[in-house]
Amino acid sequence: MDVLAYLIPISLFLGAIGLAGFFWTLRHRQYEDPDGDAQRILSDEWDEHPKP
């Protein structure tokens, strides 16, 4: 049972890192245009300078 003293804080820490990463992607607008991304990945055209 002593292993739970290590595993619970480690799992909470990793969960917090995952949540922070998710909020970082939201702040940097990674999910703005999912339909456009789905169409761009299927096209054969190559864009040298993608829009930010």
C-alpha cells in the first residue's frame, strides 16, 4: 500500500501536465478550423508559406 503514496501524486502531476497542455493548445488556437485542416490534408497542392 505504500506504493499508492507515490502513484497518486505522480498521476495527479501527469494529469495536471496534460490539462495544462490542453489549455495551451486552446490559447494558441490549435482547434480553430478542423474542417479546413481535414480538407487540406487530402489536397495535392503544397503551400510553401501557410497562413498563421
